[in-house]
Amino acid sequence: MHTKNILFWQPRTDFLKKIVAFPFGRILLIILNYLIWVFFIYISYLLIKFDFKIFWQLLFATLLAEIVERIIKKKVFWRRPMFIRHDETPSGLVDKWYQSGAFPSGHTIKTLFFLLFLIQYPVFSLPLFLGIVVPLLSFRVLVGFHYPIDILGGALIGIIIWYFCHSIYLNTFLNPYLQQLFNTVFLIHS
């Protein structure tokens, strides 16, 4: 198999059409698409609770990830595989997000920098983390939201973002107020 065939691999079966054809398929698709964000919020909570200085690292990593992803996706290096197969964005997903280019995978960018933060600050089981995110990322390739090259590009960008953000710490007058707000929102007693 040629490198191009591997990097742009897609299953022969249109799993997206098969899934949305089931009565609860579209709902399952939406849940699997957004579940990772709920999981990342939980991981963020654990990291910040462990050490508040991580707040700034996560904030800058997330902002940088969003900016880089949006800039690169505007170039539309290639369309998402689902559109090559003439599928439509399933209702319940934000169509505008899917109309941009496929490269890089934003889910993967965040997955990689969160993975590296968890290696840096072990507040959650790495095997469990991988057991949750790897199937979700694989699912996105199988249904035609991404090619494998989008996942690889997202992984590389996630590593670079973590590298630039993993040691940021801003000792500002805001820190005590932000930490108090965090503790209040999550009912943490100091």
C-alpha cells in the first residue's frame, strides 16, 4: 500500500450513512462527537485542582490550539472524506465547522496536549485516557470526518503546542481571585 493510500485511507463502507440511517444513530453520532469535550473539561478540572498554575498552561494551550486550527483549516488543503462521498453534515453537528478543511484534526490537537499534560502531571490514568480517546479519534476517521493524515497532523501540532505551553506560569494579581472562583464553582473547600 502506498504512503498516500495510508495517509488518505477511508473504509469502503460509508459508515456515516449507515449510522444516521438508524433511529438513534444520529443521536449516538452527536454524543460521540461531543463526549470528548466533556471528558477534556473533566481532565482540566483534575489538572487545575491538582495545581492551580496549570490553569495558565491549559488556557494558553487551548487558545493557541483554536487559533492554529482555524487558521490552517481556512486553507482547505482537502475536503473532509464525508463530502467526497457526497454525505451531508448530520443535523445536530455545527455545519460551519465541518465545511472547513479536514486538516488538522482539532480533536487530536487537544488530545495530544492533554495526554502530555497528564504525563507531566499524573492526575488521571494514562491507559484509561487512551482507552477513551483512541476509539473516539478512530471513529472520526471511520465515519469520514477525517483522514489518518489529519490525525497525524493534529498530533504533531498538539505536541508543539504542549511544548510551548507546558511551563507557562503567570503570577498575576488575578491568581487568588481565579483560584477562589474555581474553588467556588467546583465546591472545593480550601
